[in-house]
Amino acid sequence: MSLVDDRYERWPISATYIRNLIGDNWRPTFSGTPTNFEEASLALMPECVYLKFVKGYTEKQWGVHPRKLSAKLVGRFDIRWGSDKRLTRHIYQGIPKIGYAGFMERILEGIPILLNCDYLEHRSEFGKHKCIVYTGPIDEYFGNDQGRLKYRGQLRTHEYLPNISCALPCGQVNNPDSANGPHIRTLEWKHMMDTDQAQKISGTVLTREVPVTADDPNKYEYPFPDGTNAKLYDDYRKRANIIPKVTICGRLGEYRYYDMDQAIGRAMILAKRMLACI
């Protein structure tokens, strides 16, 4: 949901909301082929909806005006003409019962793990392996010799509220209005737990996320969606594709805005390809 005009409204936007706001006879503000994110948004929704739900959120998330971002970014949301209230339309949705930390522990069970080791500083020591999978920033792999790619990260603050069962109507509430603070969204974890487990917890925990431009590769989270960085990434990717026995992948390695399900699906595809070649 999104906090707009001091009300919790559905996100993605429903046709019913638009109908109640301005009626049925609206036309897109922009027509033609969009060249940036703002034009792509205005081709999809009424301008008033864009201003309430999208523009401020986007400026917080990326730190620039939406006109400076790629039109492809609009593919991350849509307008719902039906009654489906879910964020995505996937048939199966959920998170691991044991959490993603436990999920990763299960995957790595029985596999030797070397912690606190920077591969880029010790890469010669791993040269005898049949295959290297590198999931760090692709520009860092090449020593940033063609320039640094831009990334965004987030600062997260946590607040415990005692004696409150739940503070929000759902697990995530977007905050597109800059007047309501610099954070782009607030998470309430109890909504993401099994009901029986959540009912046993006293109070609730809120997490607020504030976007920042990250300088430390360990804090990179979001590839920057504009033409300049896309071109620089393509230059790095051409070099990466011809390196034998090395697969550079993941959000940072492929410079793509993967959601968790997409990241897992991509990993499974790449794993099958690599295992077939061994």
C-alpha cells in the first residue's frame, strides 16, 4: 500500500481508485514513444496519480528527477483493472518459513565456506577451479578501469513499538510524499510471519528505508537505471563474456534490478548451464 493524502491506498493503483478520483474519461498526458521514466509513467496513468504515487517515490529512490531515468523502469509497476490486490500477479508467492538466512544456510550445507576473503585480492589462488561464479560488482572485477557504475543503497532504521499488536495495515507501506520524511517505505515484519507465531509476539517492529548513493561496494543494492550506466555496463559485459571459466552474475554482476524470485530463477538457469559443461 501507499500513504497518500494521509490515507492508505492500494498499490499498484486500481482502476476503481482512478475512477473515483477523476472519472473514466481520462487520457494519458504523454503519447508517443517514451524516452524517459516520467514520459513512460504519464503514458500509463493520469498525471495526478503520477504526482501522488510515483514522482516523489522515484525521486527519493534514485536521487534524481524521473526524466533522467530509463523508460524501461516503468515495467516494475502497472495499473490494475481487476480486483487483484497483490503486488505481483505470480500464482505462487511467499517467503521461506525459516527466513532467507536459514534458506541460504540450507543451500550451503556441506559446502566449504571461506569467510572474510576478498576474491579480487586473492583471485590467483582460485585459478585451478573448474568454474568461478562472481556475484560482486562487474566494474570492480575489472578494477573500474573504464569507470565506476552507479549504485544506490539504503539506510535502515528499526523501531520497536511496545504494547501495539500492529501499526500498519500490511507488511509494506510506500511513502511517496517527501513531506512525510525521507524514507521510501516502512516495513512491519509481523505481517510476514505465520499468524500463530505473530500472535505470540508482544509489540511490533517497524523498519524504515532511506535511499542513499552508495560508495562502498559492500552496500551496493540497486543498479542505476539510466542510459549512461547501461552503456558502461554493456562495455564491461562484452569483456566478461569472453573470460573462460568465469560467470559474472547477480544484481551487481549483471547490473539488473532482480527481485528475489527472479534472482533465484536466474541462479537456477545458470547452475544448470554450468553443470552441463562440467
